[in-house]
Amino acid sequence: MQLKNTVLAIIAIILAIIIIKVLWWFTAIILKLVIFLIVVYIIYSFLKKLLN
């Protein structure tokens, strides 16, 4: 019974690490996309002002 609990704890820790890594990777991509869109919008607004 003790061995089973230890194995379950190890599996839980491994799964938690995987989930955190995936979420970290996912949020990093979202953050990069948001920053990219903000930069595009700023450049677009700047060029629009220059052309008008």
C-alpha cells in the first residue's frame, strides 16, 4: 500500500511538471502574439499619421 502511494505521488509530480511546462509554453506563445499585435498596431498607426 505504501509503495502504491509513493508511485501515485511520483506520477502526480511528473504530470504536474508536464502541465506547468505546457501552460508556460502556451502562455509564452500567447504573450508573444499579443506583443506582436501591439507592435503591428503601433507601426500601423504611425504610418497612417505619416501618410495623412
